[in-house]
Amino acid sequence: YDDRDGMIWMDGKLVPWRDANVHILSHALHYASSVFEGERAYNGTIFKSRAHSERLLNSGVALDMPIPYTVDEIEAAKIEVLQANGLTDAYVRAVAWRGAGEDMGVSSMKNPVRMAVAAWGWGAYYGDAKMKGAKLDIAKWKRPSPETIPTHAKAAGLYMICTMSKHAAEAKGFSDAMFFDYRGYVAEATGANIFFVKDGEVHTPDPDCILNGITRQTVIGLLREKGITVHERHIEPGELEGFQQCWLTGTAAEVTPVGVIGDYSFEVGALTRDIAETYEKLVRA
Ligand code: PMP
């Protein structure tokens, strides 16, 4: 994705897409000192833009990597990137990382914290699955404990098992994988949160070792406004069999119905379709 026209915001200014490069001895490349955001602009406005900028700053703090920009400066950078590339409906990727320093080692105290924002046009994350229901494999890796890694941060290091699990899933013909966590409870997909429906009520994992997605929080609010009971709780693997509907939420995934998880299947039911439509209306409002 490096050889194309366009402008990327890097360390405070716009640079041509092809020149937005980093040095091979960047700390981030060796030690995963990198945090990022995935955001979507609809009709020229980034949905929950400030919440994403705030999460980026918090992720930086979690990695002892304070990002040298304020929320307002990040907001301005994102607008600048959308305008420079003539985009109104786009995916926005902000990333901050430790660059190359005076020497190379685990400590990154002397390495600058750098930041970039790129944006590009992007359609549905799960393609056809968006309507028919995504098929999820069960990942062999487990989401780690918050005592192992800062699980509330959107940090590159947490995505190593996501990439491996997604590769394994795709090789078997699935569109994504669902993780259990270190205790064995249902956790999330590789880039999205998960919801289930049983007898008209909604169940979703407690965000105690998974990303508390901005879309997740939005969808819980929408469901409660509709008077639907939402249980945020630990979900046992044995419960999968009893759920009737399932969907994923995420900035990229939006609300994507799930048809299959391993050996279990779910219908793309009325509540799934309704919440997907309500979310779609909200982001474009
Ligand atoms: N979990 C993971 C692992 C993710 O990568 C994402 C996407 N950022 C989500 C959940 C959903 O988060 P959000 O709704 O904030 O995009």
C-alpha cells in the first residue's frame, strides 16, 4: 500500500504518500512500541472522532509512550488528511510509534515518539458477509490477561495473535476468527467485538481483557434506548449453542451479522438487521 498518490500527515506536516517512510532501526519495528486507531469518516465527518483521539493518547500512556500532540491537534491532523486527499467517506488510520534513537535496545526512552495519519476509501470489512453472516473460526490463541499486557490499549503487540488467527481462519475458508480469553470465556474477534441474542435479550462479553470498542459502546447505548436488555458478562463456551443470533461490532466491521462460529450457526435475525440499520443511520446522521 506504499506506491500510490495521496498525502499522509507525518510528525506535524503533510508528505507525499510514497515518502511516508520510517527507518529500519525504528524501535516499533523491533519491539512493538506502536499504538493506533481505526476510524471511519461518513459524509466528511469522522464518527466519534474525539473518542478515537483520546483512546490513541491513552494507548500511548499505557505503553509509557506519551504522544506529543493534544486531542485538538490530532483532530486537526485528521481533517487536514481528509481534505488533502479529497475524501468524505474513508477509513482513517492514526498511528504513533517509537522511532529510531541513539542506540538500539529494549529501552526506548531516547527514541522519539512519532505519529502519522493516513486515510483512504474503504468498503465493507467483511464484504459479502455483511448481509449473509460472517463465518468465524475459533482461534487457537487466547486473549491474554490484563496482567500480561495492557489489554485496554489498541497496541500493535496485541495484534500478533490476531494476524496469526486470521491467517489460520482464512486458510480454512472462514472470514475471521473468534477468541476465547485466558480464562476460557468468549472474548472477541480479531478486529471486532461480539454480541449474542437469546430470547430477545443481548449478551456481550465484559470488556475486562478485550478492547472496549467505541462501536461496542455505541451499540449497547442504541440497544438500551430501544428498551432491549443488554447483559455485559462472562460468557462460557457452552452457551454458544443456545444463542440464536450473533453479530460483530467495530469501526471497520460496523455491525456485521455472524452466521457461523466453528460448529455453531446463527440466524441473521430481525434484531441483528435492526441494530445494523440503526447504527448505519446514526453514523451518517
Ligand atoms: N476488538 C479489537 C481487537 C479491535 O481491533 C477492534 C477494532 N478497533 C475492536 C474490538 C472494535 O473497536 P472499535 O469499535 O473501537 O473500532
